[in-house]
Amino acid sequence: MASVEVRSVRKSAALRPRGPTKVQPARSMSLDYKYSAARAGVEAGPAPNGVGRRAAADEEEGEAVPPEGDADSPYSSKATTTEEEGSAGGGGEANSASSAAATPRRPSPAAAAGPSPRDTRWGDTSSYGAKKKNRVFCQLPNGDWALCTVITTSGDESVLKVPEGKVLRLKTESLQPANPEILDGVDDLMQLSYLSEPSVLYNLQYRYSQDMIYTKAGPVLVAVNPFKKVALYGNEYIKAYRNKTMDSPHVYAIADSALREMKSDEVNQSIIISGESGAGKTETAKIAMQYLASLGGGSGIEYEILQTNPILEAFGNAKTLRNDNSSRFGKLIEIHFSTTGRICGAMIQTFLLEKSRVVQCAVGERSYHIFYQLCAGAPTTLREKLNLKKVDEYKYLKQSCCYSIAGVDDAEMFRAVTEAMNIVHISKEDQDNVFAMVSAVLWLGDVSFTIIDNENHVEITVEEAAETVSRLLGCSIEDLNLVLSKRHMKVNNENIVQKLTLTQATDTRDALAKALYASLFEWLVEQINKSLSVGKRRTGRSISILDIYGFESFDKNSFEQFCINYANERLQQHFNRHLFKLEQEEYVEDGIDWAKVEFEDNQDCLNLFEKKPLGLLSLLDEESTFPNATDLTFANKLKQHLDTNSCFRGERGKAFTVRHYAGEVAYDTSGFLEKNRDLLHMDSIQFLAKCKLSIPQTFASKMLAQSDNLESIPYRPSVADSQKLSVAMKFKGQLFQLMQRLESTTPHFIRCIKPNNLQLPAIYGQELVLQQLKCCGVLEVVRISRSGYPTRMTHQKFARRVWFSSS
Ligand SMILES: Nc1ncnc2c1ncn2[C@@H]1O[C@H](COP(=O)(O)OP(=O)(O)OP(=O)(O)O)[C@@H](O)[C@H]1O
């Protein structure tokens, strides 16, 4: 590919040595903050400004990039270029001239002549000779690294002064060199002369302790969750980033780059936020939206876009053991801009809501916030209309023994949600219908059954719960009884009615509750999208923000974690592809003498999930089509076919383990088949269609339409009237589409890090942080970034930028 090497422009890290910032974040820069970026290059320790490069002979051959044309790859059917032709609209307010002119102090990869001292130091302690007064890192018995000073060295031992004045004698070879004090707390890890695990951990901790939660790792922004309010946001800061009077790492800086690049390059942008549950993804997404809304605002629609957050959080977030406000769905919000650079609309896509939470949740967790908010905050008339009880009186909510969240006022949140619904133009009548459905779901959980014969067949017990459900849905008690206690089936072309046992009836009731809630969530997103739909003045330019559930590993991991972790593997592949594979491939293609930087590729794990016909997803789907299959037969099938796969391990009974990029996860297949089939019996759909209220009717028509659309799909479970594509296959399809969409954008990555599992401020667990940094390859990204060119672009893009900057 023809390209010019332009040193500057894109990576703000590359722009960094640019003098003192004009506006200091009140708490992000302490008075005694010693680092001066301009001096860093000169006084950055003993390493020469060499180039990271290893002898090519030491490197392995290239790894598996999904081949173009492979149907199993989301990258197969499209060009992966981010170049797009478009009108030269661009908008008038961007000012990228200064950035285009800046020159980073970075070496050329071609200048590399041999292994750099930096690279041999990468995690390598053996060659390090500690000297008196040197600052070094030593590992304490608990595994943490501590910064200490060498008092004396003799033979192969050193005597060290560790924090709190203690003295330790350790083998010199176990020590890791520390960076000079002047580099303490640098705002880009690329500036560290010793790039090692302890030095990165120390640097992040140093900054974290001063509320500087953002640090660049080359092109990636690392955000360490402060678990408290930090004075880094608001209008003053937005102004400072817009005017470039502040350039310390920040979500605002990332959003600003996205906005500028969208205008100057005429390419859609994406901000991809990842991290574990509770790491801060949703908050980060909101901060990015806040910046875009502020810069691209004016028409009022930006306010509507921001107000989608309380609605989606109320209906799609819940308290889990890891996060009091955990998103139980994935979200992509695409913000569209007009020719003048103003926001003109938005589109939200959601992924796989965890609907099992509606009927079942673990002790100490809660179901979706809206249930508690409605019960706490509904005004008297609504409360009476919906026959609301206290939260601890509903069976669905009672099982987890957790009703409130410390510091959260559910009643107040309810008012915020209804206000937000008003702002996104959900009519009062629709709001009432929405809350009627929420209440109906709660009351459904209280519908009980009476056994009517000695075969355990049941009928619903006609009492308050059944009566309230039938009133809220607009159906008769008879219809409710029929749908929950009997099933129509076709056997040998004959219609028969089967009576349901207590277990079957309870499952049918729960399936209806889950389907109602999931349909309601989908419907709400549709209404929001209608309200935010893009106006006539669209340019086709957009910035997408992806906030998708983080990697999960619990004591017991089920189908939900299986899907969530699969999504994270896909995202990790996107990250790897852009920051490791494509970047390095281009160097090689351009004939630059480049030694490959190793990184943890997760292609094998993705193959384990996606390969046909013997991948986890295909095998799950196949097993889901067999009426007599069980979770155990599924687990056995996996063991039979996948036991030789290095990413898979069969366990005893119904369990199996997957070696994910972020660690091993043991899955229990209990419930996998049922959750994957996710069958709502046709009787239930017809029941909803017959209800008098329009909203359940709408849900039913949507379900019926989906089942019609699927007539042509070869995969059809053999169950008589099953109506859907399996959950895993649908999710895989959504993820492929998502990846294709993201591939046509310029990505900006934000990695959120959770510093402790207690959700408390000022606690920085080194091991926890390190594990997150390792699993997302932050160190490798820094290494590639400082070894390579700061930015690369085609002649065409360069010309467009120069034109844009000078016009
Ligand atoms: N920038 C921030 N400032 C202050 N608090 C924050 C910030 N980021 C995160 N938090 C705190 O951490 C909590 C968890 O963050 P968030 O819900 O964004 O995590 P998440 O990564 O989206 O988790 P999940 O994957 O479970 O949805 C927030 O509720 C908030 O209390």
C-alpha cells in the first residue's frame, strides 16, 4: 500500500512534548508533580533513544489472520479499509492545524539496527546490575512490587530500603530497575524508559493516588476506576480540551480526536470501551457522550441522547456482586452528525439482555433497577392502578434477599427515569403501558398453581396475582389459566391439548415473564430510536460508542457468561487486529525492516467457539435441535469432539473449561440447551396477541414476524412450533454485524481497569490491575507504539488533512 509516513497528527501521545498545559486539572496535577514532558526525552534514564526491535531470526512466523473470504470471519465479506469517499463538508469548527504541525520525538523503525537495550530489559532482570542508591523494584512476600533504594550490594545480594523504612536483603537478580524519579507519573507509558510490569503498575498507581485516573498506553487510553467523584469533568474541562489548553489523557481527549478525525478524514469513528464488569465502561461511555453532546450540540437532540442513559440503565442494569450498576446488555450508540458538524440524531443497538435475571437472581444481587424504582417511586394513583406492593413481597424479587443499593434512592431514580422518558418523547400513555408491563411481570411471578389430579397437573390459583396479571395485560382469567396450564400440540397431524404438570406450568409462566420483559426492553429501544432518528441534514458521518459487558468469571458460570465471554473474545480480536496485526502487517508490506512484536493472539479461542461444524456454538446448536438431548449429552458431545483443543478442557459431569484470553473459565452446562432454544410456546404468543392492551399485542406481532422470517432459515429445531433462531446463533450474527460496522470506522480504544473488587476508592490491588493489563495486552501495545511510527496514512488521507487544516 502506498503510504507516507507522517510523524504526528493522530496519536495524542506523539504530540505530548508540547510545553506546560495552560489549564491544570484541579486535582490531576499536584504542585509537586515533577514530571516535565519536555525533559523526559533527555533525562529519561539510561536507555538511548533506540528503537524497539528484536533480531528477526528470534521471531516466529506470522499467526492466523482470518482469511479473506472465510464465512466464519466477520472480516470476510467486506473491504477493511477505513478510507471513504465523501463530500467535502466537514464542518467549520475543527482546528487540527496545530496537531498536524506537531512533530513527535520518535525514532524511525527503519533506523533500527539491532536489539534495543529497552527490549532486552522487557521483563528481564538477569542483566540488571543494581548499584548503591539506585531505585529498584523488589517483590514483597505478598507478590506486590515495592519501590525501594539500594543501600549496598555485595556478591549477588543487595540490601534495600523498602517503604516504611524497613530493610531487606534480596538476591540482586530478583530486582527490577525503576525509572528515574523524573519519570514518576508520566502521562503516557510510552515515556517510561524501563517498561516492565512493576514500572507500569507503579506509574498507574502513582497517578491514581493523585486522582489522575487516565493514562495513555500509546494509542490506548487506560482509565482506572476511581470509585469516587473526581474533579475532572464538566464545562471547564470540556472547554479546555476543545481549545487544546489541556492535553493530559482524558476521555474528553479521545472524544475530541474522534470528532476531529471524523471531520478532517471524513471517516466514521468508533470509541471502543472495554474492561471487566465494574471497571467503569458505562461511566466512560457517558463521559464521552457528554463531550460530543457539548461540542456537537445546539439543536437540542444532544440532550435527548444523554437522557437515553437513565432509561436504558433503569431497564437494562442491575446490582450484581461486582457492580451496583452493572449493564446486563451490550450497547452501541451511533451518534450522527450534520454537514455543519452538529449532532443530528442517534441510533442505539443493544445486544443480548440477560433475561434470566427477571425470574432468577443470585443472593445479594438485584433484578433490573426499574422494578425497585417503580415500587419505590410510583405516585399514589399509579401505585393503585398497578396494584403495586412492596419489593420484598414479590417472589421474583424476594429470592435474592437484596432490595436496596447503598447510596441510591430508588424513588428519586424513578422520577429521573420518567423525566427522561418525557424528554425522549415517550408519551404519558406509553409510559403507563410500560409500567403496567413491569408490574405484570412482577405479579406473574406470584401466580401460583393448584394441583388438580394425582398426575401433578395444575390450574392457576385464582387469587390476587392472577387477577392483577389478567387486568394489567387485558386478558381473561380463563385465557391466563389456559396458557399457563395447558399446551396445544400437533401429534401425527392431530391437534391435542396436553395438561401441564406443576414444573411445566412454572416454566411456562417464567418463560412468559422473561419474554414480556425482553420484548418491553426491545420496544423501549425502538421508541428511543424513533425519537432520535436522524434528520434530513445527515452527512452519513457518525461516531459510535461501544459499551459492551465485560469479561465474567464467577464460581458458577452459565450460558450468559458463555455468551458474554464469547463477545469479549470477538472484541479482543478487533483490538488485536488493529493494534498488533494490521499495524505490523503494514510495516512488513511497506518493506520496512521490522521485527515482529509478540502478543497474545486469541484466534485459537475464537476458533474454538466459531468453527463449523465442530465449534462450541455449532455443537450447542446441533444439540439444541435434538428433543431428547440434555445438558449432560451436550457436555459429553463437547468432550468427545473438542478434548484435543488446547483452549478446551472437559471437566467431570456437565462442566467444561475454556482458556479465554483473560483467563480460564469453567462453565456448567446446566440450562444451556433451554436457554439457547429460548422457546416461547406459540400458545404464549397467541395469548399475548389476544390481550386487549396494544403493547402485548405489539410484542406478539413482533415475535410472529420473527418466526415468519425464519421460515427460510435451514436451522429449525424439530420442536413443533418453535419460532426462533437459537440465542447463540442470533448473538453470533449480531456480533459479526457489529464487527463489520466497526471495521469501517477508525477505532479509538479505552481500557477500563478495576483497581479493587470492593468498589471502594483509594484501593489499588496490584495483582488485580496487572491481570487486567496483561489480559488486554497493554504492555505490548506500548511496545509496538514506541517501536513504530507514531502515525501512518495514505497520500490521499494526508492530502485531505493538509487541505482541511489549511482551509
Ligand atoms: N470516572 C468515574 N468517576 C467516578 N466513578 C466512577 C467512574 N467510572 C466508574 N465509576 C464507578 O464505578 C461504578 C461501575 O462503573 P460502570 O458501571 O461504568 O462499570 P462497567 O464496566 O460498565 O460494568 P458492567 O460491565 O458491570 O456494566 C460506577 O457505578 C461508579 O460508581
